[in-house]
Amino acid sequence: MNHRTEFVGVLLALRVALAAAIAFALADFLQLNHPIYAFIAAVIVTDRSPQLSRKLGLTRIASTIVGAATGAALSQAMGPGVLSLGFSVLVAMIACQALRMSDGAKVAGYICGLILIEHRGEPWTYALDRFIETLLGVIVAWGVSAVPHLIRIDLKDEGP
């Protein structure tokens, strides 16, 4: 690994750390129920490329909507248990495939599963919370990813 590649990695790490801290602090300041999900979204979505960050963010938002809606709806229609959990995750992931959002299928399944395992009492409230917290993290990530690069780096190797 050359020094330029290492430097690019450090720049990305700084951006991710900044976005994660800002997202968590904002969610905590706003007294959102689960600030950790704003943190997670910011970490996953932040990139050096604003275009890639935008794509990752849109995928994260859409998959959160699918997973939350599927989990909330099915948690009310099905009883608790391993079979309903597995079936619900399957439905959320297939819904993403049908909507041509295969990149977000696992996230949708994960969110759907969380609702069935931990949030059966008020699934729609939790689904809305997850959407708001994820949206906050994505918006912060987009902002940090859009910050202009102060140093231009050419990633081509200059030889040994």
C-alpha cells in the first residue's frame, strides 16, 4: 500500500468519524429515542464521493422504509415466534427485490426482524422512529460527503 492510498483512507476515516459524531449528537440533542441508528446510518453512508454517498443514502432510506413498514404490518398480523420472524424477513427482502432495491434487501430484513423481535408493542411508532433517525444520519453523511476536498489526491501509483 502506498502513502497516497493510506492518506485517502485516513481522510475517509476522518469524514466518517465526523459524520458519526455529528449524527449521534444531533439525535441525542433532539431527544430521539434511538440515536445509535442515526450514528449507524452516518457511518454506512459517508463516503469521499458525494455521488456514492447519495446512492448509499437513498438505498438506506428506501430499505429502512420497506423493512419498517413490513415489520410493523406483519408484527400485527402474525404471532410471535421464530417462524413469523423468518417469514417476515423473507417478505421484506423479497419486497426489496421486487422494487429493484436488491442492494438494500439485507437492511430491510434486519429492520423488519428488529421490529418483530423487540418492538411488537408499538411497531408503527418504532418504524417511524427508525425512519427519522436513519434520515438524520443520512442527511449528516450527505453534508459531510459534500464538503469540498481541500487536498486533491491522484490515486495512480508513481512506481516504487
